[in-house]
Amino acid sequence: MDVPAYLSRIAYDGDTAPTIETLRAMHRAHAFTVPFENLDIRLGTMIEVDEGVNFDKIVRRRRGGFCLELTGMFGRALREMGFDVDVVGARVLMEGRLGEPLAHMVLIVHLEEDWIADVGFGGRVIEPLRLRATSDQMVGERRYNVDSDGDHWFVTCTEEANPPGMYTFTMQPRAFDEFYDVCGWLQASPHSRFTHGSIVSLPRPNGRATLAGGRLIIMREGERTEREVSRDEEPAILEREFGITL
């Protein structure tokens, strides 16, 4: 991988030593720069779990992606930089039910202690989380809990009544090609939430921008604005709010 090109894409010019400080800074840089989006499904373009394809899309064409693309790219970059990284598959818990196995990708980064890195959950996990934390972890205004029953780990965003930042995983390392089948399912199955409409979302240090369901939602300093968006307006909004040019 061309790591300098990736770091330029996420606007990161800090230290590259494999430390928690570097991991945290890169995680934040990626989260605030690369949008979470599933526009390729509407465009009829196949989404793949492939380093070359993902690099071209995210770095060269300055697009975003969903978890398998974003977290996969982040994990590959970390490995190139000398980090010890395991890729694991997670199941998302939504509305009281578990999603498909391996439908979410999470990184376990082994430093002096183990950290969860996740840049692909809709930008809702801005910084890495301690795997073996003894109490809740605050990231900005969000409170996270990481717990284990011995075999499974559970990540919960306790600040939200119906937390979207909730999933479970085991510590079994996975190869990227193990996600190929579920990647196809995510973009084709009527049971996948990604086939029910386009979404683009990008967190900011002071809020978030989201384009979904024909509506543009801007959160800024705790204030929310929302309005309907026509198809004719979308290209300009994608470029202005998310840096995406289709």
C-alpha cells in the first residue's frame, strides 16, 4: 500500500510510530475525513473487499464506503506501518436482533494493551476503545461499555436508548477474504439495511452531517437542522458537505 497517499487522504501528518498516540490520532483523522456511505449500491457498482479496489475508491477517488471497506483500509495501513493488528468479524445488534455473522469488521490492535479500532461504524466510534476496560469509556459526549462473557465481547454505546454502536464479536482472527460472501449479501439482500436506501454520514469535531432518505441533517454545536433535498441538489451537497464527487 502507498501509506503516504493514504495518510494524505485522511489529512494526517503526525508521528507514524506504532504507538497508542499514533493510533488515536489516525483514528480521529480517518473518522473526520472519510465519510461512511453506501452510494455504490444505488449506482449499481459492485462493492468489494479488495485492497486495490478499496484504495482506488477511498484514496484516489476520495470516496467513502461502509465498514468492510473503511476498516479494511485502515487495518491494512496500520499493518504496513508496523502495528500488530488482528481483523475480527462482528455481528451488529439492531432492534433486539443480531445481524449476519461477519457483517461488521473490527480491528484489535495489540500494543502495551489491546485496543478496539473501528472507523467503519457510521463514524460513531471516533477513537479506539480499550478492550479490557474496567469502567465505561467516554469519547466526546458518547459513553461506551466494553464487556465480555469469556468467549464473546460486547461493545455498547450506553448514551443512546436504541444504541447503533452495539455489536458483539469473538477474538478469532479473520482473513479479508472471509468477508467476501457477506459483502455480497450486504449490498444485495433485502434483509440488509444497506439496500433500503442511500446514506452518507460524516462526523465533525463539532457535530455531524448526514444525507439519507432525501433529507440533509446537520448537527452543529448541539443544534440540529434538517431539510428535504431533491435529486438535483445531491451532487452539490455531496461535494460541499462530504467531499464526494461522483
